[in-house]
Amino acid sequence: MIQAVAPKIEKNYLNEKVGLLSWLLTTDHKRIAILYTFSITVFFFIGGFFALMMRLELLSPRNWLVSAETYNKLFTMHGIIMVWFFLIPSIPGTLGNFLIPMMVGAKDVAFPKLNLLSWYIFMLGGGVTVYALFRGGVDTGWTFYTPFSTTYSTTYVVAAAVGIFIAGFSTILTALNFIATIHSMRAPGLTWFKLPIFVWSMYANSVVLILNTPVLAITLVMLAVERIFTVGIFDPALGGDPVLFQHMFWFYSHPAVYTMVLPAMAVISEIVPAFSRKPLFGYKAVAFSSIAIAVVGFLVWGHHMFVAGESVYSALAFSFLSYCVAVPSAIKVFNWTATIHGGSVSWDTPMLYAIGFIGLFTIGGMTGLFLAALGLDVHVHDTYFVIAHFHYIMVGGSVMAFLGGVHYWWPKISGKMYPEGLARLSALIVFIGFNLTFFPQFVLGYLGMPRRYAAYPEEFQMLHVLSTAGATILGVGYVLPLCYLIWAWHYGRDATPNPWRATGLEWKSSSPPPTHNFEVTPIVTAKLPYDYEAMKEELELV
Amino acid sequence: MSDPLVLELREQFATPEQQRHTSSIGIWLFLMTEVMMFGGLFVAYTVYRFNHPQAFAQGSAEMDIVLGSINSAILLTSSLTMGLAEFSAKFGRVRLSGILLFTTILIGLAFLGIKFTEYYEHYQQHEAPGVWFNHVGPHAPEVQMFFVFYFLMTGLHAVHMSIGILLLLGLIARNMVGSFSAAYHTPITVVGLYWHFVDIVWIFLYVIFYLPGLHK
Amino acid sequence: MITNFRLWPESASSVAGGVDLLFLILLVVCTAVSVGIAAFLIYSAIRYHRKSPNELGTQTRYNIPAEVTWTVVPFIFFMAVFVWGAKLYFEIQRPPDNAMSIYVVGKQWMWKVQHLEGQREINEIHIPVGRPVKLIMTSEDVIHDFFVPAFRTKQDVLPDRYTTTWFEATTPGKYHLFCSQYCGTKHSGMIGWIYALTPVDYQRWLTQGAPEGSLASTGEKYFHQFGCANCHHFNNQGRCPDLRNLYMRPVLLTTGKTIIADDSYIREKLHDPDAQVPWGFSANVMPNFTGVVTEEQILALISYIKALGPQPGTQEPSSSGAAPAEYGTQKGIGGPGATSNAGSQVEKR
Ligand code: HEA
Ligand code: HEA
Ligand code: CUA
Ligand SMILES: [Cu+2]
């Protein structure tokens, strides 16, 4: 047995040092990953709480639960928290931090202190944003469109902007750390084309973050300066151009949506081969498609502004490029599917999430094709069709991938197994709840229900009620894993070093790993990535 | 004295070579983020200069071209001393390197001094944006916008200069305790890259803020 | 409790059918592809379900022809959709030449509408069916968005500039008008109705509650009230240009550039008169009317200036301001060019 090859060692990264300070001052990437896991879980449930409040409010066409002011703050804070304090840092901060050094066979990331600093910066940004929230919230929408945000809103715009600004530096530093790690910390023999696709995707993701986050930072600075000093930068009354703000925001935010899905794709690209016991189909195509998404993703921001008053010719170019950037996503979907075909497929929880991801991402992505079609976007822009589109990708896709990844690597992270039956059940609940929540929103959108509406005409009610019903089911599906994973941390069955018999370097270490990851620095001799054939003996797959 | 190479090797690295390589990747990536950050401002400036050419020319005419030019020369000199500091460290002349770093700080401070003199002048002439701004003549809001960008961009640059000076102070401190040698002086190179970058940004700022008003 | 439940929006404009068709085609193809993918996934997951704990999958790594196929085929399909969507977009964005104009001003949180005939409405617009209607829109404060689901049209309404949208209603009825760009507290209350009337009903509506006069005549009043008339004399072009026949004519500027005197240009004259000065005149003469005239008054003034020139609707104001080549006539020379243009216009109707 493998367990015999690498006996469970007593000292691991979790128990080597104890006490709160040993956590708060740690530079171990694995412990930092756990710090992130804790923080983003808190933020997710805060954001989810706002979502539930919104859904409840939308049960009735009139304002029955909260006022319009409150509703506007709800979706704004929901968007801000979910995007910047949950989804963007989620997979990179947790799984990325934990796995990248292990997957490249390193002792730690390139700059461990910087890594810890990132977490503190993140928490500071989160703290400032939560402060804005408690002082009364923000009501601009997560997009901060000017001149509403600079001149007309009376809420805590600057505080929220400062919070996001600060958190941005955390993102930048983490991304920088990953790139440096991947470039220079790879174990001997681990060449680029032997890297797990997880690493490729995270690399592409980090490049995007490094290039787009500073633009958001400076845009928020301009917004704050304009608001604090009441000078003209974007306000047309003072010679500014509100559309310039939109350009700068989306120059950041379109690439940002890919930074919300590339890490998810990274996770799926690991789960699918591991649970099919097969190398990832079309390795190079999948690797390069991440790079293509990263590069072309920078050129399509204008597709959010088809009716904002941009010229028809730039609209043409942006539409065209949006279709180009959809091709690499298609390549990935087909390659994952092909990987499953002919494999030895197990139906463990991570795989269920992965299959769910592929299906829901495909639907979300394809509705992106509807939006990118110029004439069609005129009708569906800023309606629930858009809301459904991105929740299919971000919730149906990325959150599912995150959950799948957490389950997949849970034995490695915690050293314990989670309860499989319960986990499968909640995966099913999430899937059903999710579709019930967001599918009706496509219909709502095409009917013309505008987004960000606290009250709405009665004919839309039926579909809203369905959506709210779905959201409560979805909520249950999210609370369940929280409970049983915490339970498993204490009472779960001990995990073997490689419970799934997967090929990655991270599985060569014990579960949980020792502080410096490997007893001996691994030397990679395999010729190919995901080389089940060569590792047959070692994994006892004969 | 123990070998500085081993002394300075962080535990996550296998070899000093790897550590050096990693540091240089790190700083170059960092500079890329800086390019994007200033880039955002340059783009916004360009858009508005294109939209309001007269107002921006008017604003630029209020710049003190003499002080600006002196400052450019000063900053280029500081790049020179910074470069020499790296160069001498490379040849093991760490004492000389320390002196040159100190010179760089002095020159940097001179730059900031002149910069703030300029700010003060603009403030006195009611050209500081916001409640302090009071411009008589046409296009007042747009002229104010010119000054918004002027203060924002040169201000951000000044913040970078100040950070640079702090970093240089750190280098001097480490140099005094003998951390650097011909074999190990990566921090000097890294800070040097940062310093040169900040200087280059200034050259662009000089061009876009001081020169447009010249032929007015 | 639930009224008017439906799954498909009403379609009541000339472009709605085209939009729906594209939507349906995409829906069919995408459903087919995703059902195909899902079926394949589920089939594989069941067919290749792990039979023994030590089982290994077949170790295939790639297949170039397959990779090429699933890269190229979707791309071709995407391009087809792109071209189709773009064609539709041009149709939706470009108002036909014979469209009648209505002015719309958005403000937190209402729609103010002015008809050329002088009618004013709030959160309601009466239009005739079977005639293209062009809206020239601006905002007094933040960005709003004019959205009529039944017409499949939508356009952001921005402060400090004019944007346009158009539609031709095909079925008489009452349709939702939504503000679809978040604009503050009562964003969801910034809704109204479009009444598409038969031509007969529309004529009746026009004559009911007759306004004081047309929008242009209101504009004429303002033209005197704000003192424009003090400088802009007719037939006596001294320091100030004669505004007759200005609308939609090319104007040579002091910078040597030529631009078209569209709505935006005239509006800019009131907010920043020196930004673009016509050739032969000097800057710093015309006062700045910012804060003096409201957006609605500006629209009335424009409509007056328009009435001074060629017939309304001869040439569309374009926000991009590109000069149409056929306008060779110089400003101020009312002459044959204008007449013939107006003439051809009449024929079209
Ligand atoms: C993770 C997030 C994420 C991702 C990955 C995407 C991916 C895509 N998005 Fe989405 N998008 C958002 C998040 C995301 N989006 C958000 C948050 C908004 C709204 C922001 C706001 O306003 O608040 C938005 C809005 C948005 C708009 C603007 C809508 C509007 O406001 O009017 C558009 C328009 O073009 C668009 C397009 C696309 C396209 C073409 C893709 C493509 O990359 C998708 C590519 C994937 C596929 C196409 C599926 C797989 C392909 C196949 C299986 C191939 C076979 C298919 C066929 C042959 C049909 N998106
Ligand atoms: C990135 C991620 C992300 C995620 C994960 C989600 C998750 C969800 N979102 Fe969100 N959403 C956005 C990003 C995201 N959203 C963005 C960017 C916008 C646009 C904002 C804007 O317009 O500015 C938006 C807007 C948005 C709207 C549109 C609002 C409007 O335009 O009027 C709606 C409406 O249904 C919605 C619903 C939901 C629901 C039901 C979930 C569910 O998946 C949530 C499920 C979670 C739970 C149900 C939590 C369960 C927790 C508990 C039950 C515990 C109780 C809580 C405490 C004790 C604190 N979202
Ligand atoms: Cu006006 Cu929303
Ligand atoms: Cu986008």
C-alpha cells in the first residue's frame, strides 16, 4: 500500500506549532491558505445573507420587507462582497496557496512573508468594507457608475472604494507570488509541460490579476478624489466623461470575470483526470487556452457598453472579440468531456461537482454568446438575463468548482475524510437549488425585467417566487458542507496520503503534509503529466 | 565573518542563484503593476487633453518650466548615483556604494523639496483643485481638471519617491551591518530597478505637464 | 395574486421579430449543443463507471482532428452569430430618415417627454403605430436608460450629451417603459407607459388638450426671453451668426475643421460656447448659459433653431457628428439645396 511507502508522520503543518499567534504570524503557505479559507467563508455567508434578503424582498412586487434604499444597498454589498471578498480571492487564496508550492515540489511560495502580508492586507480591506457596511452601506451597485457614485449617492462610497482598493493590493501580491513561484521554484525535472493544468490556469489567472488590478486601483482613486474634493474627473458638469469611467472599470472588470473562472477551470482540470484515472485530454490545448483567455480577455471590455453610447464601430470590434474569447472556453469544455470518455469514472463528490460545473458553465457561457450578439444585447442588457448569465458561471460554475476542490483536497488539507454520503446529497441539493434559483431569471430577463429593481410589475411575480424558493434550497446546500466539513475536521476518518490515487506531487506528501511539504525534495522523472501508466505500480492500479 | 551568501539564503530556496532569480522576477512583475497603475492615469489624461486641448494648454502654461526642468535634471542625476551604487557593490566596494546610496537620498530629497515648492506656489495662485481653486477666464472646470491630473499624477509619483527613499534608508542600514558584498547585493539591484522606474515615470510626467504650455 | 403570467414578451415593433428570431435560433442551437454535451457526460459517467477499485482508464492523451474540429466548428458558428447580431444592431441603432422626433429628458426619477407639436408628458409617451419614431434623449443628472421590452429597444440616457434611439410600433397597445440603468433610490419607480395609437387615435390625442403652441414656438419664446435674439439678428450678421438654416448644415470652425450643426453642437453652444467657434466669429462673446437654461428649455431652443432651417427630419442628427458627403451647400445659403432636400422628404412621406 502507498500508506506503507510514506508512513504517516506525527509532526505536520497543523500540529507542529500551536496557539493563535503561531497562526497569525505563520509564513507557511498551507496555514495561510487556512486563514484565507476562514475569511472567505465568513464573507461568503455575509454575501449570501444579503442575497437571501434580496430574494425574500422580491417575493412580492411591492416593497414589503425592506425599503428601496435598503434593497439598493443589499445588491451593492452583495456584489462587492461576493466579487472582491469572496470569489476573486477564493480559489487562489485557499487552494492556490495550499497547492501551488506542493504541485511544483517547493518548500513554500517564493515570498512567504509577502504571502502573509497579503492576507493581512486582505483583512484590512475587508475590515474597511465591513465598516462601510455598518455605517450604512453603499448603494451604487458593484459597478460604481459615475456620476451617480461621485456626485449623487449619499452613502459610504469612499469607504467601500478604499476597502476594495486595499484588498486589490492583496490580490496583486498573491498573484506576484504565484508567478514567481511557478517560474523559479519548480522541482528538478518539472518542466512547463509536465506541470498540472491547475498550475497553468493559476499562472494565467495571476498574470491577468497583475495587469488589471492596478487599473481598478487607480480608477477607484480617481473616483474617491472626485468625490472627496468635488473636482471634475468623470462628472460631465465639470468637463468629465462618465463613459470614460465605464471604460476604465470594465477594462478591469471584464478580465476580472475571467479571474473568477480561470481558478475554477484549474480545479476542474485536476478533478476530472483524477476521477477518471486518465490523463487530461488535450493537455496542451487546455494549457494554451488559459493563456488565450488571459490575453484576449483584455480586449473585450466594451461588450458591457453596447447601449452606453459607444460608437457602433467599437461595438462591432468588441462583439467580434467576445466571440473570439469564447473559443478557448469551448476548447476546455470539450477536452474535459473527452477526458471522462473511456476513463474509469468514480462518482465521488468532487466528480459530481465537476460534472455539475461543466454543465452549468456551458449554459452560463452560451448565454454569454447571446449577450455578445449586438442586436440581442440591446434587449437583454441590464435585465435578469445578465444576472442569470453570470450567476450560472460564477455560482453554478466557480462556486461549484470551489466546493469540488475543497472536497477533493480536504483529505490533504485536514488529514481527514469527509462523510461521502452526506456530501453527495448536498452536491445534489446545490445543483437543484441553483437551477431553480437562476433558470427562471433567464425567462424574466427576456421578458424585460430590469435588474436592480426593488419593486416590479406584477406579471413578473411568479418567476421571482420560483427563484426565491430555489435560493432557500441553495442556502441549505451551502450550509450543509460547512457543517459536515467542520465536523470532519475533528471527527473524520484519518486520510491516507493519496486517498484518490491521483498523480500530482501534492499526493506524494503525507496527509496533512509536514511544514516544508516534502520529506525530501521530489525529483520528477515522469515524462508526461498525469502519467498513470508510469505510476501504475506506485499507485497500485494493477 | 560568515559567508553572506549562506547567511542571506531564505529557507524556501535551494540555491542563492535561485533566490536571486526569484527576486528579479518579483521586482519586474511589481514594476509591471506600476506601469498599469500609472497607465490608467496617463490614459485618462490623454482622453481629456484630447477633449479639452485649449484648457489643458492654459493649465500647462501655469507650470514653472524652470523648476520642472531643474527637477528633471536632478532626478536623472539621482539615477546615475543609484546606478553607480549598484556598480560599486558589484565590485565589492560596499563603502563607496553606501556613500552613493546616501547621495541618492539627498538628491531625491532635493527633488521632493522643489516639487513641494511648486505645489505651494500653485496653492497660492489658487490653482490647487477643490475649494482652493479659483480660476478666472474661460474653461475654468477644464483647467481645474488639468490641475487635478497634475496633482494626482505628480503626487502619486512623489509617494513613490518617498517609498524609494525609505527603501534606500533600509539598504544603507543593511549595508552598515555588512550584509552586502560582491557576491550578494540583490536588494540594491532590486531597489535600483524601482528607483530607475520612478525616474522614467517622471520624464513622462514632465513631458505631459510642462511642455504643452510652452508654445503658448 | 399573480396576473398576466407569461413566458414570452409581447412584440410590438418592427425590429422585435428580428431580435426574437436570432434569439430563438441561438436558443435552439445552444440547447442542442448543451443537451448533447450533458448527454455525453452522463453517458460516459455511467458507461465508464469504475468497476473495480484498481481500474485504470484508457490512457488516450489527445486527438488532433478532434481538437481542430471543436475549435473550428464553434468558431464558424460564433462568426455567423456575430455577423447576424451586428446586422440587427445597425438596424436598431440607425433611425430611418423619415422618423418623427420626440425629445426625452430623464431625471431622478421620471421621464419628461416633449413632442414637437408642443405636448408634454411625464412617464407616458403617446406615439402612432406604423411610423418610425426617433427619440433624442438627455439626462439632467445621472445616467438613465430608456428600455421598452415590447419594442426590444434600449439606450442609455447620459447627462451632457444626446443619445438617440428609435422604434416603429406595429401593434396598438400599452407597453412598459423601464429605466434600465441603475440611477439611485427610486430606480425601480422610474417606469412608465408607451401608448401606441392608431394614426386616427393619435391625431385625436394630438388635438386633445391642445398645448399653448408647438415646441418650436415655445423655443421662440425662450429665444427672446434669454436674450438670444438680442445678438442673433436675422439678415444682419454682425458679430453673431445668423441662425437660420443652421441646423444640420456643415459649419466651418476657426480651427479649420468642419462639423455638422447637430443637436449636440447647439447644446454645446449654450454650455461651452467657446469650445467650437464658427469661422469668422470670435470667442468670448457669446455668454455661457450653464445653470441658466434647463435641458428642456435647450430642447425647445433647438427645436426653434431647427424650425428656422430646413424642414425637420431632413437629416438625422448623428451623435458621432460625421459629415454626410451630399451636403455641399454652405451654411447661410438657404438656396436650392435645402429646398430640394425638403422636397424629397415630402415625397418619401
Ligand atoms: C466568471 C465570470 C464570467 C465569465 C467566465 C463570463 C464569460 C462570458 N461573458 Fe459574461 N459577464 C459576467 C461574468 C462572466 N462572463 C458578469 C459578472 C457580467 C455582468 C456584470 C454586470 O453588469 O454587473 C457579465 C456580462 C456579460 C456581458 C454584458 C451583458 C450586458 O450587460 O449587456 C456580455 C456581453 O457580451 C458577456 C459575454 C460573455 C461571453 C461571450 C463569455 C464567454 O467567455 C463564455 C465562453 C463559454 C462558452 C461559450 C461555453 C462553452 C462553449 C461550448 C461548449 C462551445 C459550444 C457552443 C456552441 C457551438 C454554441 N458577459
Ligand atoms: C461572485 C459571486 C456571487 C455569488 C456567489 C452570488 C450568489 C447569489 N446571488 Fe448574486 N450577484 C453577484 C455575484 C454573486 N452572487 C453580483 C456581482 C451581482 C450584481 C450586483 C449589482 O447589481 O451591483 C449579483 C446580483 C444578484 C441579484 C440581482 C439583484 C438585482 O439586480 O436586483 C440576485 C437576485 O436574485 C442575486 C442572487 C443571488 C443568490 C440567490 C445567490 C446564492 O448563490 C447565494 C446562496 C447563499 C446563501 C443563500 C447563504 C446561505 C447562508 C445562510 C442561510 C446563513 C445566514 C447568514 C448569516 C448567519 C450571516 N444576486
Ligand atoms: Cu433612471 Cu434608473
Ligand atoms: Cu465581460
